[in-house]
Amino acid sequence: MSEAVEQREEEQTEEIDLEPANRVIDKFIDMPGNLMPVLQGVQDEYGYIPRIAADLIAERLNVYPSQIYGVLTFYAQFHLKPRGRFIIRVCVGTACHVQGATRIVETFYDKLGIGHAETTPDLRYTFEKVACLGACGMAPLAMVNDATYGSMTVQKVEEIINDYNQRPLKSGK
Amino acid sequence: MNPFTPIIKGLKITLDHLFKKPVTRQYPTERPKVSPRFRGLHALNMSHDKAKCVACYLCPTVCPAKCITVEAAEDANHDKYAAVYEIDMIRCIFCGYCVEACPVDAIRMTGEFELANYRREDFIYTKERLLEKK
Amino acid sequence: MVNLTIDNRQVTAPRNATIYEAAKINGIHIPILCHDNKLKPFGACRMCLVEVEQMKGRQIPACTTPVTEGMIVTTSTPDIIKARKLVLELLLLNHPLDCPVCDKGGDCDLQNLSYDYKISSNRFHDQKFQHKIDYNNPLIERDMNRCILCGKCVRICDEIVSFGALTFIGRGIETKIGCEFDEALNCEFCGSCVSVCPVGALLARPFKFKARFWAMEKKRSICGYCGTGCNLTLGVKEGKVLTTVYDENQGFHRGQLCVRGRFGYQFINNEKRLKKPLIRKNGALVECGWDEALQLAASKIRNGSETAAIATPRLTNEEFFLFRKLMKGIGSENFDHAAGYAHKALTSGFARSLGSAASTAMVNDIQKSDMLLVIKTDSYETHPVIGFEINIAVKDKGVKLNIVSDKNGKLGKLPGARTFVHLPGSETLLINALCSSVIKQKLVSSTAASLPDFKEYAKGIEAFSPEKAASLCGISPEEINSLAADFASSKKAMILFPTGVAYPGHDSELATALANLAILAGKVEGEGCGLLCLPEKNNSQGAVDTGFYPTGKGLDALSVFDAIEDGRIKTLFLAGENPVVSYPDEARIKRALEKLDFLVLTTLFPTETAEYADLVLPASSYAEKEGTFTSAGGHVQYFAPVIPKAGDSRTDFEIISSLIKLTGGEAASNPSEIFAEIASTLDGYAGMTYENLGENGAFTAVKTRPALILPQTQAPALRKPEEFSLVTGALLYHNGTLSQFGEGPMHVSPESYAEISRKDASRLGIKENDTITLTSDSGSMQLAARVSLRIPEGVVFIPNHFSANPVNAIWSGKPVTPVALSR
């Protein structure tokens, strides 16, 4: 690990273990066009791209930190803030909209106390409005990680939240 | 022609005018009313207690007599304002181009035309003097 | 060449040209916002749309489409005009209409195009951006509300400056230009992004609201800082230099400038400039008339044998030539410049090894080479625009870069660059080891092998075999061998090294060692080959060419100070130098100056040295005089005055000329006469006149006669384990002591500091900005610490530009000074 990153690591308050990031970089270091797979790999490890990891990637791949930030903000797949264990997506596309997705969204806002693209402080939930999930027949639709919940109602919102509140915070990995 | 005819004609005109309102004016006791389009002394317009002028330098650029001096400066909000705005009335030809060029309606020309003074320095109208004319 | 038709005109263009370039070469104007001739095509703005018949009349961007044989291009049809109008309308949708308060007004590409295309109303409506304006640094203001996303700033910062401070953030309508994690701009502040910005999104803060573009006269000049010889266009209004104006067609660097060139011009109109001669009466300097001052100076210097002169390498060629005449006229051989040692690489090293005191390569060889060997990463700091050339060469032309340095630096981050960090002071030793390795690996060129002194040299250099040198310079034999092989087996290779008062190690021995390396590898001459010495100041090369250094019995600059203490020299004439700050060993310089009978000083500013002067004559800056400068690689360029002289000041030319007359000599009245004399007496300048120098200047002719000479090499003195090796050097933001009077450089780099490695800092418990005490044999000083990643362990770096707390309090003038360091 380079000195520049070491220095930053000393300065930062939050403890982030850079070992997984280094492992991902080691895997791709000699591959041309390695920035995207490295960023994806690092996001898989941490759930988001921590600032210190971005600096490490910049240093080790000899890419400007600004360029990395450009890539991170260009693609919707990258996240710069920690994400929740459970990512709730509610469709607000045309079909879901007419079926009352707005109410569903508002209920989630209400119950979780967070808005669009925000994460609960305990890192359990991240909530997102999305344009279409490709299952208009089940409108209004919600997804929690990979599980799909069709024909959503306000009552069902409560059930889902109660269900996921029981589940453990640490992922299986 | 009868030698008396022109004299009588002339006297007739005189007689006519005896009963008309005089065209002369008893200036300075009697003051003229200038047209709204009259181009007299300049005045700087205000807005929210501040001069509207943003010191864009268009008036000194367009001025054919080169009588306007502007110096811009940066205020606390990083905005541009005229730290110096002077018009040399000795050189001004009252063409009104400055008013026409102004993009922010910061300068106008008033009906004020009595600009005589005793000293040359007094003809330099500073920003403060130009602002006084409301 | 390719033949094509543009707007019904048969034209030809180079094979690799784009339609836009082909049109430009042939005088056909295509409107564009995102193009700069230094940058690669990008195709962001969609203004340069043209129709090509072969492409079924589709509208294609001219700036990214290469020309093909027989292409038929139309640059302006009603459809194209409609499309361009639409582009402008869409840009103006978000661009604020604050032209009256925008400094770019009058020079704005968007404004000009809106005017040309008569965009007086907009069919669309949208809200303007509400981005926060970045006022966080004193030099560059970033107002992203005005940005049109042409990407020029991002590209120039990457392609040429290689700093990469800026990037596109986000996408779609929300895209903006910013730094990593949307922080405030914190870069090296070269202002390249400002120069290429087509609108007022990036502006130079020192020039903010100073004048409108159209009210300034744009006058050409040559930068008065380092020896690169960059061309400048200065914006002048009412006799004052207000800014530098970008001109993409100017000079070899195509308008590209560094931080001090772009933002350091303020010294010219600095209020501290001296306006009247000052004479010492009853211990104080008081104003006096020129006649009195010149009479006094003439009477004091008349006794030539007791008189010495030291000049700054910022004088013009004409002034140096005349100055030499003056000194010869009064019978003195004691004249020198640049501390007497900073020019030795040329005047002694190159002179004996290559036959003339000049570089064999030119700046434009950098991009034509295959491999660059750069001595010290500081080359980027001392000569930033040459650093940009190296960036382009490495990134765009695929030139290999090897750096031999006592610290790491920015150049080492270029793709594929290798930095060999050696122990401080072991440069010459390491180069000798490379030479020895070239011989051992049998890579010697046939011309070198046939040189008469080759055998003797080869025998002598055996003492420096990589194995023996490795431990002394801190680089393994394998690395030395690989670097030597790399250099010698490249088809074309070039050596660059900076010289200067701050680099005493870059002396005649190093120059000879480097020349040997080039000779052995057969890389002395030819395109993309050779040695390029980067002299510290704007006319260092000219001072050497005009012979303003002692030969024979004459005393060199540092010996002059010895001679003053012995009483052999009683009168000293300093032209522009400030030895109290810039020469090694402050105490000794001060002691000598105090002992002088008479010190006359020509200077722009009341410097620390002026406190010792009996007569201070106000001189003129480069912007106020006429003459020629000779920059790195022998580029002779003419410049004319751009503003009237400050107050009652006179140029050094006028002062020296008057002194020649007063001491009974005959002097020329104007610089062109003297330049004619230079052209007729100096071989390298033969045939040059002010007229034929023109805007592009000319290169001095260099005759080489290579000789292999074994340099005298000393192993670096071993320091005690608790001691540090002090190395001095230049900062990116400064050049000499002059840039301290420029507002821009002082904004970003206001004071001296001591840079130490992270490991040493943590070992000694030193944190950033802690005050540390440094003690050497010659003195002691306190400085703020800077903990840095580029410095190796056991080394402390201090810049040599600052008058406040100057490094020469502890700096001996040796390549490495051992110092003790404590908190």
C-alpha cells in the first residue's frame, strides 16, 4: 500500500479495513481497462465505495482521484455512502403510478423515516424510487433486495417492514 | 411701391405682438420646462439603496468624448460594483449614448442644464454627486 | 496530403488532419467551442457541424472527422445554421446572461457566436443553475453556472498539465465540472484551465474586474522568470500590465504557461518598485539625481583592478555584452553571474566535453525523442512548461521516461516513468556508474570508441562500476545496468538537467559525466537526441553566450567575496543580484558586503542587499525594455517594451552605457546596435538581427567536438546517523527571489518551509506546520515543517526563494549540507 493512502488512513476518523480493497486491486492490477471491475469489486466488498478506497484505487492504478469520482458519479450502480442491508425499491412507473404507487412510497417514507435514496442510520434499509421494475402486471410493485412483492397495499408495507426488522443485519458473506 | 407700405407692415407686426404673450422668458426667475427627453446632467439610478451600476464599462467604451471613468471593484459578496464612477462634464457632449448602452438601466439624463461652475475640478462629477440626483 | 473540397474550394490538407483543421489551414472559419489546437478532438459542443456529400448529407462534427480524399464539405447551409442556432439556444438556456459583470465579456466564444448567429431570444425556458461558486483559492474562480461543458479544462489538466484536478461529475442535465468528491479546487494553479475556458466559468482572480478585455492592448513579450523562454501576451492598460492573455498559436508551447508565468506578472507594477536613485548619506539612503549617482558610480569603478561586478542572469544579451565591455574598459576581469557556479555546467562542463558552452538539444526535441533521462524530478518545478512538454511526450508520443533524482516528484507519476532515487549528492557518481555500465555491456557507439581518449577514459571509469557505486548512491547494480542499457539501446535519447543557484551539485563534473554518457551512447546530436541544460533564469544561457563570466585571472562570483575580505576588491557592482538572500552562507556574504568600500546596486526593488549598498540605481523590468533573451537550448528571442518605465528608473542598458561614457569609453546608444555587434562577433549568433528574429526567434548554432574526460567525482560525504542531508531546490511557484514580488505566487506559496519524510516525521514526533530548528556548521534557523511523501528518509528539502528566513543561514553551498534537526 502506498504512503499517500497510509497518510489519509491516519487522518480519517472512521475505521475502514483496506485489505479487501487491496485484494480486489491485486486481482485486476495488470488488466487493461481495469477501473470498472475494480470499482465493482470494491463495491461488492463494502456495499459502497468509501472515500479512502477510492484514494487507494487512484494511487494503485495511477488514475486521478478526480477521474474516479467522475466514473463513480456517472454510473448509477456506484454508491458513495454506506447502503442499507435491505434495499427497498418501489416502482413509480406509469402502471404502478396509476395503481397508487405514490401512497406506497409515502407509507415507506413514513414508516422508515427516510426519503428517496436515503439510508436508515442503523444501515438496515435503503429506500429508492425506481422508474420501472419490468413487472407492470403486478402493479403496484415493491422489491426488497431480490424478493418481489406485487399488488402492494399500505397494510402490506407494514408487514414487509415487520418481516425484515426480524432478520439479522449481517449478510451471509 | 409706396415707400410707406413696408413701414406700416412692420409696425403692424409690432402692434400685433403688443397684444401677444412674450416669447422670451425672464430666466432665472422664470424657469423653462424641459421635455422629458431632454439630455441634461447625468444621474445614476438606485435600487435597494445601492447604485444599479455594475461597472460593465460599456458607457466609457461607447462614449465618443471619452469623458467617463469607471473603476470596478469586488464587494464582500464577490459582486462587481463601480468603486469609481466619474463624468467629466467639460468633455461631455450630452449625446446620451451612455444611457443607450447601459444594460442595467443604471444611468439616465436629467433635465438639469445649469452646469456652469467656477473651477475646472467642479466639473468632475463623482459617483456621490451623480447619485444625489434622485 | 489529401485533396478535398470545402465550400466549393479545392483545398489540400495533411493526411491526419480533421475537417476542422483542414478548413482552418485554408482560412475557412468553422464556429467551435470545444477545440484547442493543443488538445485532442473531443466533439462536445456540436457547433462545428458540417455536411459531407459522401455521408448522404448528414450533419457531422468537423472537429472529430478526419479528412479523406475527394471529400466534399459544406460548412454552412440553412440546415446547418438552424442546427447551430439550436445548439446556442440550448446552451443559453442554462447559461446566465450576466455578461456585463463577467470578465470574459468581449473575449467570450459563446457571446461572440450568439452575436454572429443573432440569438436574441430563446424558444425554450428553463431555470438557471444554482451551483455554488468556488472562491476557495486566491487564483482561480470557478463559477459552474456559466459552464457549457466543453471539457477543455478537464482535458488540458489531464493531457498537458497531467494533474487531473478536474472531471465531469454526474451525467445528463446535472453534469458539472468539479474536483474529486466535489471538493474545492486545490491544484498547482497553473491556470491552464482558465486560459482555455471559452466562457467565464473559470476566471483568473488576480485580474477580476480589473479591466474589460477590449480596453486592453495585447502586447507580446517573453516571460522573465525561468530559462524556458515562454512567449507571453500581456494585457496592458494605461501603462500597467494587468494580466496575461492566452494565445493558442504563440511559441513552441502554444500559449501554455505555468503558475508563475500566468499569475506572477504583478512584480512589474509592484508598488515597491524603486523610482529614483538612492545614495547613502550619513548612513541612510536618500533620493538623488541620476547625474550625481552616475558620476559617483563612475568615479568609484574607475580603478578596475579593485572592482568586481556580479550580474543577475535576467539582464538581456545586449546588457551583458555592454556590461562586459564596461568591465574590460575599466581594466577589470572580475565579472560573473549566477553565484559563479550555477553556470559551470555550461561554461566548464559542456565547454570541455562538447566543445561549446551550449546544449546540443532543443526544447522541441523532447517530443521527438524515444527516451528521456531527466536528472532530478525538480525539472518540473524549475521549468514547468518543459515539464508539460515531457508530459505530452510521455502520454501522447509514448516516449520513455527515466528519472534520476534525490527525491520523488510529479514526473515520476507519468505512465511508465521510472524514478531512481539516489542518495543526495551522488548524481555524478551514479552517472559515472551508468557510463561504466554502458562500456561493460558493450553498448558503446562506434564514434565514441574511436575517440582518441576513449581507452584512457574507459580505464579510469572502471573505478565506478555499478557494483562499486551501488552502495554509495543507493541504487542496485541491476537497476544501474538496466537504466544504462535502456539509455544506450534507445534509438533516440535525450538528457535533461536543471542548473541554478539552488543546485550546486549540478556542476561542471555532472555536466561532463552526462556528456560522457551521451557520447558513449552516441546520443550527442541529432533529432530527439542530445543534452539539454535547463538554466535557472530567463537569460542564463545568454549570459554564458555573451561571455559574462571570468576567464583566466578573473575572479568568479564567490571568489569575489573572498577577495573583498582580503581587501583585494574594494568596489562591487551588483546588477540585479540579491546575494544576501540567494547566495550560500549568508553570514559570509554579509561580512564581505560590510567590508566593501563601495557597493553600487541596480535593482527593481529595495532588497536585503540594498541595505548594504552605497548607491542604489532603479532598473527596469523586462516589460519596460528592449532586447533579446537566449533560453534553454539556445533559443534567441526578441522582445520590445510593453509599458513605459516605472518612475525615474532606467534600464541596465542605459545605466551601463552612461557609465561607459563617463569612464571614457564609447558606447552604443541603443540595443539594436549592440545586437548587431553580438551577431558579428559571436559565432552562434551570426546573421541574426532584430528584424529576422521576428516573432519566432532563432536558434544559436552549436558546434560540437566531443571529448571523453573523466570527471572529478567525490563520493557524497557520509552523514552521521542522527544528521539530515539538506538539499535546496526550486518550487513550482517561484523562480529566484523575483517572484516574491508577484502577488500570484505569494498567494499560493507565501513562505519558506522544511520538507521532511513521513517516516522521519513520525520518528521525531513532528507534525505538519510544527516549528523545527535546523542547525548546520554555518548557522541555525527555525522553519515550519512540511511532512511530505516525496522526500526519502534522512533528507530535508528547503526552497531557496524566500527573503524572510532565507535558507542560506544554514546552507553552505555544497550539494549536500549536513544539518541537525530538532523540534
